[in-house]
Amino acid sequence: MINSVNINHLPIKDLVVSGLIILIMSSIIANIYDPLLGITYAFGNIFTLTFLSWLYKDTWSDPKK
């Protein structure tokens, strides 16, 4: 059974900052090198953050930790 994440206590500020960093860095990479590399960088980061979200699942589920 998949445990759901309590979205009421998600660190929205952290998610926004991470999203901005990914957007800015992928834009820089796309402008300097190749747009395909920028898109690959963005999706790679999003995939990595999603895959490693199990590291933060405990603190999202219980905000008292």
C-alpha cells in the first residue's frame, strides 16, 4: 500500500526555491549549450527529486519531527 503525503505540512517555500533553481539552471544550460541539454537537466532533476522524496517522507507525514 502506498503511503500518501500530508500536503498540509509540505515545505512550500523549499519546493518553490527548488523549482526556481531548476528553472534558472536549465535555462542557463539551454542558452549556453543546447536546448535539449537544458530540458534533459530539468527533467533529470525533477525525476531525482521525486525519486529521493522518500528521504523527506517522515518529516512531511509528521511535522513535529
